[in-house]
Amino acid sequence: MYDALVKPLLFRLDAEKAHHLVFNNLKRAYRLPGAAAALRGLYDFRHPNLEREVLGLRFRNPLGLAAGFDKNAELTDELGALGFGFVEIGTVTPRPQPGNPTPRLFRLPQDAALVNRMGFNNHGAEAAAARLRQRHDRGLIIGGNIGKNKDTPNEQAAQDYVACVEALHEVVDYFVVNVSSPNTPGLRQLQEREPLIQLLQQVQERNQALPVPRPLLLKIAPDLTDPQLDDILLIARETNLSGLVATNTTISRDGLTTPAATVASLGAGGLSGKPLRQRATEVIRYLSRHSRGQLPIIGVGGIHSAQDAREKLEAGASLLQLYTGFIYEGPALVRRITSELVKW
């Protein structure tokens, strides 16, 4: 039904408008009597062999939804009913912000890809925390992807990340520090060794001072070189990170089928989807090998099938996340992957 009817209709709309349409309709439908049970019956595949112990947390399956879909923690119960083992909200910033001007989300159907320059549009950390306090599905692991406000200078960025930790620590199970989005000016400069060490040390210091410290992970770009990845592993060890998320979107436009003029007309932004699959897997494999498998990795980037999921697990990922594959393949992709993973 999704490929034959729903997807063609949605793809006639502006990408961001289609996102909000699906988002709002799923929220409304979930409130109908019996809808939650119906969704779980259709999409939520459970099996003991799918359960994973990672980051000191018990995941009911290793397939999660990446940050960017449910920025404001408005749909976590509904997404749990669709079969996800965990949901990463955000990116959340301390203060609400509108993000970049629209249009800012574009499809490349020939490549099964998206280009986005959303710019951390969100309602702010306190609003997300308030919603998470009201959720019902307590078995669903929640990650908090945190960032800085656009108008916060890089020299003060740590204060924003710390503020997010303070606002969200009681309602999320782990944190992801996002310094790898290409859509906030200057943000990726924080991936450089010295700024990143200082940032993570301050965030980790506050995190460890909490009554219950949360696992702290770092989300990295796929555009880093091998020496930069080596630095990331050293920094992870030095700042006692619990793991890495590999990878964010890419600024590369290499190897696309979509005509170059069409791609150029869309402007700047991060590319996700099938074109990212190989590079994301390469980064996961490199990090896993050079950390001797000791650092948990959440693998994300170009997962559109069960085979893509298996590829990332075999490369060394402990957990997986979808985003663009969920848009192109529909909600049935979650069950297709989890029902296959139980066989491996």
C-alpha cells in the first residue's frame, strides 16, 4: 500500500509539508480506540533474540529511529508502536529556534536520497522534556541528540550542551553530542581536536555530576579523513565517551544519478540515504577495527533493506538507526529488518 498509494501521494507534496502531514496524521490515528494495538500488530516484531544490552541499557531490538524525525519528542509512543527499539529525539537546543528558511528539505528520488538544511529547528529542551514526562511506552529507549543554538558563539557552545543535559537527563536514556551537522554555521569546527576535547570534557563533567549519569555519545560526520577518525577515537578515550554515532549526513555530492544541475539548484545541505550507505559503513568498519570493537557504535546512513542493516552490523555496529530509508520504504521496513535480524 505504501509504495502503490501513500508514497506517490506524499511525494507530490513539498518534502517538509509531507513530513508534517504524516506526523500529524499518525498522532491523530494513534488516539483512536484500538489503533495502538493495530499498529503494533502490523509493524512491531518482538523476539527475545532481538534484545540487545548496549551502553548499559536493554534495547528490545537494535533498530532505532535517527534524530531529525521527531525533533520535539512529540511522537515517541507512536514510533514505538511501529516497531522501533529506540528513538533519538532532536537535535534539541537550549532555546527554541525556527531553523533555516524554507524550503529546506528536498528529495532526490533517482538516488533514494534527501538533502536537508533544517538548521536545528526545535521547540527547545524544556518543551521536549515536558513531553517525554508524559509518554506511556517506558520500555522504549529514548536518546537525546543535543546541539547549540545558532546564535551561540562556538566559544560558548559547551554551555548550550550542558544546558540540554540538565534539562533532559531525567527523561532520556542516553545523550548524543551533535557537532557534525553541516547546517549550523561553524558547527563542524567543533569537531577539531582541541575544541572537541574541551566541549566534551565540560559536558561529561556535568553529566557525571548528575545523580544518574547517562551514556554520552558523539555523532560524527562521514566526511572525516582516517587521521581525523583516529583523533576521534583518542578523544573518545580521553573524555570517557560511551560510544559513537556514525554517521551524520554528508556534504559530498559524488556519485549521484540525479543531474548535477538539479542537485546544484537545491543549494547547500546534508545528503542522506542510499548514496551514504557505503561511506557510512566504511567509517563504522574503520572505527570498530581501530577500537578493537571496544567502543559501541550506532550505525546510521543508507539503510533501506535488511541486507543494508546486516552490512552495518557485520562492519561492527552495535545498534542501527533509520531515517531516509523510513521515508522511502515506509513503516513496513522496520518489521522487514527486525524479522530478518532475528535469523542472523
